[in-house]
Amino acid sequence: MTRKEKRSLERNNMFKEVLRVINHYFPDLFKIMNSVDDSSHQSYISYKQSDLLTVKLFGYSK
């Protein structure tokens, strides 16, 4: 793979671009999402609240 092809792949990485935009325009978004209360028992929680909400957010963006 040439450098040009690698740069093209990096530019076309939609997930990376969306995260860049979120961090630029909403820098505290992940902190806010982590502050959302989870009523589940703490022993059942294995993911951060921001991880779950981010997956949900990307699930709606088609």
C-alpha cells in the first residue's frame, strides 16, 4: 500500500471524522454522557455510560 493510498483511507475514515467534529463542537459531550445515572446494579455494569450512549448515537446515523 502506498502512502497516497494510506492517506486516502485515513481521510475516508468516517468514524474518526465524526469523533473529531464531536470533540471540536461538543468538547464536554462525553463528560455529560458519563454523568447520566444508570439504575442497573453496579456489578452488572461493564461499560461506561458514554460508550453505550455513543453506540446508540451512531446507530441512528445512517
